[in-house]
Amino acid sequence: MKNIQLIQSFSQKNILVLGDLIIDEYIEGYCSRYANEANIPIMDVEKNTRKLGGAGNVAANLSALGAKTTLCAVTGDDFPLSDLETLLQQSKIHTGEIVFENDRTTLVKTRFSIEGNMFYRVDRGTTDFINKKTEEEIIMFLEKEATNFDAILISDYNKGLMTPAIIETLVKINEEHQMFIAMDGREYQKYARVGLSLITPNFKEASQLVKNNNFKNRLEDACTWGKKLYEASQAKLCALTLDKDGVMLFEKDKYQYHSSTKHVERSYVCGAGDTFFAAQALSLISGSSLYQSLELANKAAWIRIQKKDSTVCTQQELLLADVQNKSCKLVNDPLHLKTILEQLRKAQTIVFTNGCFDIFHSGHVNYLRKAKELGDILIVAINKDDSVSRLKGENRPVNKLKDRVSILEALSCVDYIIPFGKENEDNPKQLIEMLQPDIYVKGNDYKQKKLKEKAALEKAACEIHFLPMVPHQSTTKIINRVQIAIPISLQKSS
């Protein structure tokens, strides 16, 4: 499945997130004076924000990526219910089973930053196991509702929710229904009997799991851990995250792939593991290949760590990152190109032109450069060989489609190329109707002609621009000059 269709299919998934709900608090300010009573710096607060952390951030990322997301968690009665409801509503998270315990305090991580640099963190909240009544409520919820979801994602940081009885309930559910259950957090060995589909430990968590703290090279050592990781967790897949060194994927006890990650000059890594976890799980349950799931999860995390004020990667951001990666400009499927443009047009102007582009010359280069200057994305529709023959004569094209496309691909001003021209479709009006460009470009020589595609352009509310042509430059004139030059050259040589 292609990336775009895969990412769009995330919206069809219904996911349950189960685990430790944490409130991430960010206090930002500046320091310009000292306290008289203790000779310590005073922080003047400029901004105080709260976001969902832990299982809440996993759920927020799933929702941002398009999935219908439900959260099952526990919290204390000290945190204002209205504030929590606001955070959940902002992230479009459904509250499946959030239990408030009277004798419990909410898990809150408070981070203090001065001029963008974090210097202190305070953690507070109850980390003991939940009480029996809460445990029974959650078990009842799981037994009744679990099979209504496409997957269960667990976020377990040993903060008290995932009791042995709840884990045992997951064992029974998976034995009966063979669900996709994934886990991120700590102590993966506790879930060995569950039959996890995916785990995503970081390097520290993985080294503890395999009981190996003596390593010289992270990449060289980690790729040998497959057997021990599988023996400890029994997880079908293990994505071992290595921060700047990328990700390693193991299938059961076998090392499969390593995916590197792009360098980010200034990164904001808090919560990026949740983004990776959410994106890979969604990719897998949506039908991706193993490598594809790793690629998309890595890309989602890369997008996430570049954002200071957000802890999620959105579906739109992931789609745009994919369509803007134009390593191949040629698109043979009009529906695929339409999908790409649906993402791009929200922020950019689409310019469309068409032609045969046989015997490419300076006039073509000048024309395409000026066409690109009218907008942001330039689409070039190029006539197929049979179509060129119908339009120009049986001796044309001089250059086959493959060669004409390769020249267009080399031009930086061209973003996408789509061949067209079936029998009775030598005009691009059907492409225009499907792609709905913002601007249509033709040469000045068409200004006095009746455009066959005009009705389609008017229906699409598309502007029409006619560009001046380079004098004395055309494919036909070049062919004529060559035909004249060859006999003269032969006469001279004889």
C-alpha cells in the first residue's frame, strides 16, 4: 500500500489506549534578579501550559494521526475535572473508562524553563497500585469493550494502573480473540504471556531487558539482542529506538532493519517516543509492510521533535511530509496525483500545463520556468507517444516518452509529471477536471485559438495564463533546420 493511502486509512481505525495518565506541565519564564533572603535566582513566570502525558499523549498522537481514540486510565480527585475534560476534548479523545480515586493524587510532571532551556523537573502523584474497586471497574470495561477496537495500546510506566490482574485479563482476551496489542513503557517482561504484537523500548529499557549494561557501540551491540529481547518479552515485533541513531526492528528473535533518522538542529524530544509508538502501531494495523511502518513512525517522530509547542504529529503533517518528498516526479496514476494535490493545495498554488515536449529546447526551459513562477507546484502533463503521433504526424515523436520524461525530471521547476493521451483523449480536459489546478498555462500561440479544455477550466474556476514563446524556437523548426542541414553536409563531405 502506498504511503498516502495508508496514512489516510488511519481515520478508519478505532484504538483503545490503556495506561498511566500523566499531566505534563510546562512553566516558562526569565530570570533577572536574586532573592534577598537566600541569594538564589528568582524565576518570573511568563507562560504556564498543561498537556496530556503518558497514556494521554499516546492517545493524543493517535487522534492527531486520524484514528478514533478512546482512553482508559485512572487519576486522582485533586486535578480539576473540567481541566482534564478540556485537554481530552481538545485532543478529540473519547473517555472510555477514566476512574477518579479519592485517595489518589494525579500524576503531574512539571518542567521549568528559562529562555527556552529546561533546568528543573518536579514529579508528583500517587504511584501505588490502584485499589481493588478501580481494578474491577477497568477489568469489567476491558472484558465488555475490548473487542470493539482494532487494537489496544498500553502505556505502562509503573505508575500503578497495570496490575497483575489487569495484565492477566489481557492474556485471556488475546487468547480468545487474537487482537493487536502493543506496549510501550517499562518492564516488558511482565507482558510475556499476553502475546504482544509490538513493543517499542528505548535503548536504556532494552539494555535492562536483556541485562546488558556493558556495551561499546550501541548499534553494533543492539543488533545482536534479538534473541534475548524475544525471550524476555515474547513480542512478535520489537522496534528499538536509538534517538539520533534511528531505530532497529526485530521480528521475533531476528534482526530485520535499521532506519536512520534525519538530524534536527534544535530538537524537542519530550513525548517523541509516544509519537513513534502511535504511528508505527497505526501503520501496522492499517496493513503496512514492516519497513513501511518503521519509515512512517520515524518520519512522524522527526516531525514531532521539531515542534516546541506541540507533543503530536498530525495526519496532515505526515501526509505533507510524504508528498513533498519528490524523489520521483513521475506519477502515472491520475488518482494518486489527485490525492497528492489535495494535501498540497491547502497551502500552495497548483499550476498546470501540458505538451509533447519533443526535442527539448531553450524555449521549453524558459516556458516552464515562467510557468512555475506563477505558483508553488508545477504539474506537467505530457502526451504519450501514440498521442503525439496523432497530433503531429506518423514520424513523431522523435524522442520516446521515457526520454522526454527524463529531461523534464531533471528540471528543478517541475514538481510532478503525468503522461496522458489515450485514444480520443489527446486533450488534457479530463485531467483538468480531476486535478482542479488553480492556474493553467499555455504559450502565446494558443491565445487566438479556441481551447478545447476551456469548459473544464471554467468549471474548475482555473485562471488561464498565456506566456510569450522564444522566437524561432520550436520542435518543428528544429526538425526543418536539421533536414536542410543534412543534405548540405553530405554535399560538402563528398
